[in-house]
Amino acid sequence: MKTISVFGVFVADLCFIANAIPEKGQTILGSQHIVGPGGKGSNQAIAAAKLNGKVNFITKIGNDKNGEMALNLYKSLGMDVASIIQDKNHSTGVAGIMVNEKTGDNAINIIPGAAGTLTNDDIEKNLNFIANTDIFLTQLETPYDVTKYALTKAKENKLTTILNPAPACQINDDDFKLIDFFTPNETEAEFYLNKKIETEKDIKIASEEFLKKGIKNVVITLGEKGCYFANNKENFFMNAFKFKEPVLDTTGAGDAFNGALAVGLSKDLDIKEVLTFANKVAAISTTKQGAAASMPSMEDLKNY
Ligand code: RIB
């Protein structure tokens, strides 16, 4: 089985649950407040670890209570915490998450905190955690130049790279060639191509445009509609899983998908099997509250 390194952000998610997401200028009375582990990189690393992936996670946290929450979680999953940088001068990041309990939809504002101060030097010091693995997974919550540096190092060391471009931010044209698997959702794909993506035809054309940019494999995630895969040899849609359990909270569903994608690739499964697995993991995560807390284990998968 191949090994995985994840680079990204840990934050404490402050979740506010109510029967709606407040609109501009509106105050609403919520029903629940939960504080739990979040941050896309951390969620993806945890998803992979819970699915028995061999994974390490590179990030920066503060020397505070939220940082302790992160370390305790990684240790409880048997993850090596030597790649977690603790910084005395910055606080662990936080995210404010509004969740609609009727639909599971959310709105997120993230402050990366200590992880926002990650540098190329931090990558250099932790290069062994990347170089000794086979698959590199990252997102866009860390500073762009550092993420690009990490991707470059991963490619130099012949890893398969996955970029989950979330939250969407400018990617230099020259950097697309660093990406083996690109996993935007529809909104992120629209951002990169600067046009609306509404129909199946739009999705296919969008994927072709991403491939022309130098990306090797494109996976556009489509929420409750599943996902679309394309590379230069094949392309197909894959339906999402639907369970009898209701959708409670979609926070972290994309992270569940990306963590599972990395694990599927680490097992050298056929791409259709990999995406079926990732779709299932993502769908299960929506039936549970929270981000990292909603990541299913292999045991959970058998029950769905
Ligand atoms: O993808 C969900 C995550 O996005 C949340 O956990 C939040 O922290 C933000 O990073």
C-alpha cells in the first residue's frame, strides 16, 4: 500500500446550527453550538487515517487549547505528530460555520491563524515527510506560494499530487502542470474558468479545458449528483450514494471525498473503484454532524 502526505490547515470549527443560515443583516436564534476539529487539510488527513490510509500531516498550530485538540486527535488515530509545527507566537486558526439543520448546507469563514504563517522553510524542514511518501494531497487554505513550493517538491520526488482547489483562489498558469488530480466542486470550477457550469455538457467542456491547462486527471465533485472524471483516455459521470439516513451536515463532505480519493489511489485501485469509494465516504460524512467528526471509518462503511 502506498503512503500519503497531506499539507494544509487545522482550525477549530465553531459551528452554529439553526433552521436557516442567517442572511445579511439578520439575527436568528440557533439550536446548537458545537466546537470541533476542522480545517480542510486536517479533515482530509483524518479521513484518510480513519480509512486505514498510511498518512502524515504537515501543518502549523498554536501552543494553545485548540492546538491541543489537534494533537490529541492525531495521537488518538495513531498519526505521527512530528510533522505538526507548534508556534508560540500565533494562535491556532478558527472557522465560523453556519449550518442549516434542515438541509445540511453551510457557510464558512476561516481564519487560518498559525497555519497562515507557514513558509517554504517549514516545508524544507519537513521535506522527509513528503519525500518518503507516494501521494501528496493539499488544498488552498495555506499561503499560495508555500502550497506551490510543496507541490513542486512533491513532483521533484515523483509523488502523485492531488490539489483540492478550495477555497478557490488564483492558480498561476504555469502551476497547473504540477497537478495530477484536480478536484474542484462546480463553484470552484466556475471560478477557474470564469463561466457558469450548469449542464452535463458544461461539465465535460470544463474538464477538457482543465486538461488543456496541463492537469492530468480532473474530478469535478457535484454534491448530491456525484462526480465527473476525465483524463486524456476516458471520462464518465458517477452517481452519488443515497442512504436512508437524512443529510444532517455537509461540512467536510469534500474533505471526506479527497481523503478517500488519496486512500483509493494508495491501493492502486481502478479509478472507477476509487471514485465509488470516495463518493460513498463523502455521502456517509453528510449523515453526521461536524467536519473531522463526521469522517467514517472502514467499519462504518460496512454498515452503509
Ligand atoms: O471543508 C470544511 C472545512 O472548511 C471546515 O472544517 C472549516 O474549518 C473549513 O476549513
